[in-house]
Amino acid sequence: MPAIYGADLENVAITGTGIFDGSGEAWRPVKRMKLTEGQWDKLMRSGGYEEGGVWWPTEQSLKSAALVKSLIAQNEQEPSAFEPARDHLRPTLVQLDRCRKVLLDGPTFRNSPAWNVHPWLCEHVTIRNVSIRNQWHSQNGDGLDLDSCRYANIYDSVFDVGDDAICMKSGKDADGRALGVPTEYVTIRNCQVFHGHGGFVIGSEMSGDVRNIAITDCVFIGTDAGLRFKSTRGRGGTVEHIYIRGVLMKDIAKEAIIFSSYYSGKNNTDEPMAVTEETPIFRDFHISDTTCIGADTALHIKGLPEMPIENIVFDRVLLTARNGATCTNARNITFRQTKVLPEHGEPYTMVNIEAVTIID
């Protein structure tokens, strides 16, 4: 159960300047690769258990991973069967299910055991003037996961987290497709992200579709990726009609902008496979008046050979990076008054691309 939870409610508000702290250190594993030697030594002296370069706060949390995987595979529905794995089942900090007219205004939500703020199947959601923070090494430490929600407005907020910062989702694989509720009609504006795997993210759980999203006038500094759109075979779902304008990115560790249909999972072969309901679709993105100053890679697009990423427009975009733009398995890509300025190599590398237009 989440620390703060509500279901089937209307007119829900959490307001004011207080701090909600989820005591995530009592739940989360920590990977050694994410800490300095001094930090790791201090963590080991604090107690807990270590295996394979991962620290766990309790022996139960360490040993229960296999049990949870087995119970899920058996489609176990009895909650008591999971009791031995209690420490392993990390809760979110704030979760609201099937709620209408939700307002989060003012507080700091921080140090969650897992995802920080997770509205699911909610309508008419306003999130403003909030600070959402997790330690940068926090496992699954997402900031905001807007999941199968509609009519949402997120603005004037700050994110500094250990995983994706502002993320749109709509369920995972067969369960998400069966529910079939998209995340749609969302505006995001005037937000700042200081750390995270991605500043603004869609996926990888987008099986119920994500569409009609507008993000404007946001700043991402020091995130792993800036704009991150990800999925994989098995998810299904369509992401479309995404409008991005006025985003400023600086010191991005990996890709300034990334579209990937090879996020994770099985069947990540480059050989074409049959198109089914499990095939993810990305199309109809418009990115304009957006700048990145400093990244490892300016742009990475990799669609599936059986389902190219399509109809992407870059309009008045400037990307400076060590490496240029790489596009694979895509079609109808337009670069209008767009500059890709790499330190090394060519600005554009195209593989299996259909209909690319570059307009100075």
C-alpha cells in the first residue's frame, strides 16, 4: 500500500508547503556503481545485506525477489502468499486511483521507496508548485508517473529524482491493452528537472496509448536523457500527437532526444517480425524552438524494422553534442531550420530511412 492513498474520490487536494518523506532508505536497494567508494563504505557499515554489488536494507528484501517472480508467474491472487516478501514489495509515496478533480499544490514529496507520485485512472488533475525529489541513485525513483489519466495540467514544479522525472504511462503489456485507457489531454509547462533518467518521458509502459500531450517552456539540466520516448516489442499501444516547444536542455549525459522501440525485453532482434497488437507505435511528434547545449548524443531514433517511427518534425531545433543524430528504421522525418552540431563525425547518420526532409 502507498504511504498516501486514495481511491474513487472526488475533489482531492494536498496543499501547503509541508514535506512528505517516504523513508525510502528503509526499502530501496542501492547499486554500488551509483555510489562513490566513501558512500558505499558508509552504506555497508550501516548494516543491511549485499549481494552482487547491490545493497539491500534487510535480508528479506534481498531474498524475496525470486519468490515474488514465482508468485506472479503463477498468477497468485491471495495477498497472504506475498507476506514473506513484504520488505521486497516497495510502495509508492502517493497514489490516487480512479479519482476526479485532484489538486497537488505546494508540498515537497521526497525519498519514496519506489515511484514518488502516481495518479492512475484519474481525471482533471492539477499539479503545480510542487517539488518532487528522490536521491539520484534511488532505484525506480521516478518523480511523477501520470498513468492512464486524462485532462491533466502540470506546471511551475521542480523535479530532482533517481529515475524518469515527468513520465506518461498507460499500463504494461496485455494488462494495459485490456484496460485500454490512454493518457491524453495533458499540458506540462514551466517545469525544471535537475536530475533523472529522462526529463520528459513517455513509456515504456504505454500499452493503453498516450496521445495529445503538450509540453512547453521547460528546463532540463544534467539529466541522463532530455526527451525520452521508449517502448519494446510486447507492449503494443500507440503514442501520437505529442507537441513539444520551448524546451532548454544543458549538460545531458546521454541523448538529448531519444526514440527507442528497443527499450528492454525479449525479441530485440533487428530482423523484422510480424506486426501484432504487441507492436508499439510512435508517430506524429512535433518538436520546436528547442535547444540542447551539451550532450553525449544529439538525437537517437531507432524504430522497429516492421514498425518504423514516423512523422516526426523538428522545427527550429539546435542540438550541440559530442556525437550527431542517428536515425534507424524511421520514415517521414523533417528537419526544418534545425542544426545538429557534433564535436565528432557527421551531423546525420541514416539507416533504413524513408522520406527525410532537411530544410535550412
